[in-house]
Amino acid sequence: MYYKLAFRNVKKSLRDYLLYFLTLTFAVCIFYVFNSVEAQEVMLKISTSEKEILKTLTQMIDYISIFVSFILGFLIVSANHFLIRRRKKELGIYLLLGMKKSRVSRILVIETLFIGVISLAFGLLAGVFLSQWMSIFTAKIFQADMTGYQFVFSVNAFVKTLIYFGLIFVVVILASTFAVSRNKLIDLFSAQSKNEKPAVRHPVFTVILFVLSIACLGVAYQQVLKYGIMDFDYKLLREIILGAVGTFLFFASLSGFFLKLLQKCKGFYYKDLNFFILRQINSRINSAHISISFVCLMLFCTIGILSTGLGMNRAMENSLSAATAFDVEMYTGAGGAMSISDDLTSKGIALSDYAKTTYEYTDYTNPAILGTQVLTTDLYEKLQKEYFMSGREDPVPFIRLSDYNALLGMKDKPALVLKDGQIAFSYSAASQGFRDVVQEKWNQTGKISLLGQEYQVYPQILSESFVSIGADSNLAIIVPDSFLLDSAGKVTGGFSVSGSYLQFNCTGDSKTVQDELEKRVESFYGEDASSVDYFMVTRNVIQASYAGTKAIIAYVGIYIGLVFLLTSAAVLSLQQLSEISDNRQRYLVLRKIGADDRLIDITILRQTAIYFLLPLSLAVIHSIVGLRVANDAIRSLGGVNAAQNILITAALILIVYGAYFLATFMGSRRMIVREGRNE
Amino acid sequence: MSNMLTVTQVEKYYGNKGNLTKALDGVSFSVMEGEFVGIMGASGSGKTTLLNCISTIDKVTSGQIVIGGKDITEMKSRQLSEFRRKKLGFIFQDFNLLDTLTAQENIILPLTISAVNHREALARTLEVAQTLGITDVLLKYPYQMSGGQRQRVAAARAIVSKPSMVLADEPTGALDSKSSRILLESMEKLNVELSATILMVTHDAFAASYCKRILFIKDGQLFNELIRGQQTRRDFYGKIIEIISLLGGDVSHVL
């Protein structure tokens, strides 16, 4: 009998359960898809190092899943709580008829399980299908070919989803049992909320708050547009805090401010039930504005994270080519005791087997010329504070102009010409902002004193990068050969050889050749203790690590973005539904006074729309500013067509948000129009 | 004085052929403009069905109901909801003021619902508020008003749309005796000063004693009619009690 009752209840209140069902299904689906990433490997042709990265990614998703399951668990429990509150009277009747509390709980448990099983089934089904589509995305990120279509089903993710959501259901069941056992019969019956004192804020106070919030947001926008977000520094932190505070103030004051404003436009204020809606929102805003602000910030994050995550499959390609100037780079800090190529030859590795041309050079340091000295302490401190520039109290590396030009030649770039008494600075790995700061300093003086002699500084700071390892990827000084070597070719002026570099592009099938070389070099490590300690980087390795970074940013971003989106929509929806439920009496009065169903519909629609659109609109404005800046950042990282990602993000938001909006509207309408008729 | 409401041979049947319930069985009466009429009867006598039919919420099985010259039994549902908004005012058991709205906004509600121009609506609100002496609380919220003020606001809301007739369904049903008295006095004021036509359904003899005329209904048929005329309210009350004991069965309700 209890089963029958429970099933009938679910069937009867199907639309009440719609929101609950929707949340569960979406949650299960997202959870499965992201936990099944590892299983998609079978479809992809990827290298071993990329497989390792996929493992790391899976591990990360494992950790995030714990965090996500907490958020989802909280959401599901509060959705369930709302349902029980709605049904207090019904539960009260069961108790009044003499049913034991444990029996009532059992009915609820059966209902929860019933809904849980159905939504798990639907969510998993949707998840399995979506994960097929997801593997195309994975392939794109790793720039891997697909080995051909294979139906992917991750037993791992399946079991994990069952366990996690099983636990969540246990919590839900405990919570609902607790809710029933705690309530007294009288409370269950008098669940109708009574008239409450609306919170009224002083209008002047509201206006001040509103102006303040606009000011906060304006400054934050202006700052972020001016300084960008390329560098994580205290400015960015300030912008974030300003933006968040502005958002909170905005929603705290918005309804009061607009209420005052619109009361002046009587034509609008007294049209339809506009003033009712405004008052309704205003009466709730004290408690609602915090969650609305959170929802707004979460949506902003969602938009930002999602479009960044989606953009990752194309970003960083340019910076990849910048980071890997040559196929193979070898470095040793052994002070130039032996040339790398000679050493390799002695070990039986003929470079000519691997490359047409190679180039080897050394850099020089002078213990008397330190980074702080060259940059001046002021500038150094500024850079350290704003760009977290790491210790540059080391000697600055010097590179001979002839070496520099030879490398440029290998890259088919025009040679650098230095006039007499001129030297050049190179910052290859630094950000544009960093470079600008230094450039500005040289623009002022144009001169530098080294070892007691004055030199002209080459007007442009060089950004060409040749190595991704070693010291000069940051700061290096390019000098004429005569600066470092005397006429006999000996190192002069207190300088000594610091490190040796060997660079070349591989011939033939570069990827396989790189792998071969790497294997051979690795093979004599350890074999011969006297051998020079090499640091070797191939384009393959860098590419894999880039793909890994991309994949991690993309998956984690999309995962968290979707969960945030789901959470914001569900929170708004729950809030709106409980508000309508609590204030049903008010809407019923409207009906009795003569508002027909159409007018009630319009009122609910407008109210729901305002609740959903307010946080979304501010989030969109935030995002327009944010993405404009982020775009510049991403573009400098590797040029990406942001429009497409934003469109996909918008579509996702539209689907999830829209589904919740509709469910909320229909739920609210049902509560008032249909149930009102029966009273 | 013309007829505001004419009910002619109204019948309302529930159920099917085998099991027919005659909730209203040939009821005929009329209400003149500016009258304050009460309808009394025991539970299940059909008084609420009658009010529902008059207030266009329910449909009659046969017969005619003419309000202000319009036959509402012939109207379609869209016309009905418009008619209800424009021609009828309602006073409920509990006052049902919306606590989020100021008095002025509460009063103006029926006008905005029927899409009256806001200038006219505001002017009318003020006018009604002046008549009921609540202009000083117009900008206050219900929780800031006294009980009496709240009830007058509710009354103002019922008549602001200048209804042909105000319908009150057990308006004192959920009130203590003091609040009942205040409400009934303000209804009397509406009737006398604004010459509003009021039709009130009640089973409370005390509430009924404020009416000018009382129709008694039993088993779906008109049973008796009582006119106050020049009697004091106390005498009228006595008469009402007499009739109720005649009606039988409902005495326990009254005492």
C-alpha cells in the first residue's frame, strides 16, 4: 500500500518534482561525462607522455568531483527540503489519520528512491551519449587523430556516479526523515505563512548604496580595461574585490532604487500589476540579494570559465611555436668545458644523422653585473611587486651578437645590427606589460653604464626567443663580440663562460626522430658517470605539456562552469518557487479581486523573468568587460576565435538556464492558478 | 429607484438523474439600488451557491440573473471576468490586504487589474479614501495601521471600482466581535453615504441585523423575508432570532 501511495504521489505531483528531477538528471549527466574522460583514451591516437597527462587529468577530476558532489548534494538536499515544505499539509493529514511517523518517512523514502532511480537512469543515459561527443573534443585538445569510432562506456565512471549519488540520496533520505520527525502536527497544518513586516530601507540610503555600487563597478571596469588581466598581481586582486563588492551593493540597492524611480513614472508603476511585482521583489530582496549576488558572480565565472575552457582547444598554438623555437635544445651548465656536439660525437651520436644544421653557442656572465644592478633597484622592486618577478640577483647572462644573429639566421629572420657602443636587451619570456615597464625606463635614459663604461641601449627590447631552458629565456644582454672576447678570442673583462647551448631542427619525420634522439641520449645517462649533465628539451615534450595544460584548463573549466551554471539556475529556481509558495495567499487575493488567469500569468512570468534575468544581465555585462580583456590575453597567448566559444557558452546557458526558467514558471503558475481554483 | 439585481426562477442542480441535488430550487427576488440586503440560512441551505451564481463564479442550471440591466446567465466566460471586475466588488472573510503594499496600492489594485488609466485610478482612490476617512494612512503599510483602518481600507478596495453591487460572503466569519462591529459599521456607512448596493451572505444574526432587509433561504427555496423599516437594530435582531428558530436546525449556529 505504501508503494502504491508513494507512486501515486510522485505521479500526482510530477510537475512539482520536475525541478528536482531536472537538477538530478543534469547533475548525474555532468558527473558521469567528466569522470569518463579516461575511458575515451581508447578512441585516440596519443603518445605515452600524453597518456600520462590524461592520467593526471583524471586524478584532478577525481578531486574536483568530491567538491562538485558537495555542491550537488547541498543542492539536491535543499530541493528536497523545498518539496517537503510544500507538502507539509499532506504529511499532516497522514499523521492525523493515525499513520506513524516512521510510515510517513517510509513513503517519503520510497518516493525519493523512485525519483532518484529514474533520474539516475536518465542522467546516466544522457551522460553516456554526451561522453561520445566529448571524445571529439578530447581529440581536438590533444590534436590527436581518432582511431575510429568506438562506443565508449566507462564502468569506472558508472560505478563512481552510482556510489556518489547513492551517498547523496542517503543524506537526502536522512534529511527528509528528520524533517518529518521534527515537525509537530500543528506546524504541518499551519504551514501557511502569515503576514510579515516588510523590510523598508530609507530611500536616501538606497540611492547612496546604488550610486556607490555603480562607482565600484565603474572603477573596477576601468581598472581592468586599463591594466588587463595578463599578470596576476595586486591590481587584479583589487579589481576582483571592487567588482564583487559592487555586485553585492548593486543587488542590495537595486530594487529599492528602482522602486523609488518607477514610483515617479506612475503610468508604468500602476500598469498591470507592476507595482505588486516591484513590492514583492523589494520585500524579499533583503534576504534574496546575497544569493542573487552569488548567483551573478557564479554566472560570471561560468561565462568566463566556460568560454575559456572551450577556447582552450585552439589557444596556445602560437605560444607553442614561440616556446619551441627549435625541435631540439640541449643545455649544459658545465662552464663550456666541452662542447656539446663533441661530447655527443664521442658517445657515438652523430648529429648529422638528425639534423642538417646545428648551432652551438655559449653565454657569459660577470659576477659583478647583477640583475638588480642592470635594472636598478627601484625598477627591480616594482617588477617584483607587480609581476612577481623572481630573484634576479644572479649575474646577467651576456650573448654575443654573432651567436644571436646566427640563431636569427636559422629562423630565417633578419640579423640584428648594433651600432658602435650599443647593446641590446632581450626579454623573451616576459609579458608585454613587463616589457613595457622596462622599455619605458630605457626610453628615459637610453644609456647604461657597465663596468665603468657608458653604452647606448638598442631602442627596442628584443623578444625573439631561442631557448625554453636556461637563463636567457628571461633577461639577457646582447653585446658585440668584442665586448666579451679580446682579439685572440679569449674571454675578457671579468667574464666567464656560463652555459652551453645546442639547438637544431630535426630532419625527416621530426616527431619520430626526436623520440629516437631522446632515447639515445637517455640511454647513456647513468651508464657513464663522467658524462656531461645535459638538459634536453624536445618539441614533442613541450607539445605534450602544452596539450596537458590545455586539457586540464579545458576540462576543469567546463566541469566547474557547468556545475556553477546548474547551481545558479537551481538556486534561483528554488528561491522563486519557495517565495511563490510562501506568498501564495497574496496571489490568491489578486485572483479573488478579479485578476484573471492571464494577468496572473503575466505577473508570475515577469517576476520569474526579473529574478532570472537580473543576475544574468549583470553577469553578462561583467563578462563583456572581462572577456574583452581576457580575449586580449588569450590572443597574445595564441590567437583564438572567441566569438564561437561565446556562442557555445551562450547556447549552454540558454539551455540550462532556460530549462530552469520554464520549470520555475510552470511550477509557480501551477501553485497559484491551479491550486487556487480548488480553494 | 430601479432594480439593481433581479433573480428570476433560478435553479441550480448538482449530480445526475439518479441522484439529483437541488441546491437552488426556483429562487426569485430582487434588490433595489442602494439597498443593503442580507441572505441568511443554515449550512447547506444554498445561500453560498446563490451568491456564487450572482457573483458569476458559478453558472445557474436555469433561470435568469439580471444585474444592472445585464443578463449574466447569457454571458461568455471572458465577458464574465470583465463584468466581475467592473461591476462587482468583493469583501472577504479576512480582509486580505496585501502586506507588501501600502494602503493606496491596496485600494488601487482592482482598478489596475481592470486597466484603468493611472490618473483616474489615483483620483478615485483619493476620493474613496476621503469618504472613508483614511487619507492619512494611504502611504502606510497594513502592519502600520490599526485594525479599524485596515478594515476601512478593505472596504475602500471593494468599492473603488464603483461596482454596481458589493458582494460580501460571511464577512465577519473570521473576526472577533469588536472587529466585526467595525466592519459592519463601515459597510453601513458605504450603504448610507455612498448609496452602495450591498448583498451580504451570513449566518450570524448580529451581522444580519445591520441589513435593511433579510432574505431567509432553506433547502434551496426562499423561506421568509424580513424588513427592518423603522425598528431599532436591537428589535430587528430579536426578530431575526425568531425566524431562525422557526427555520430550525440552525439555532446552534447562532447561539
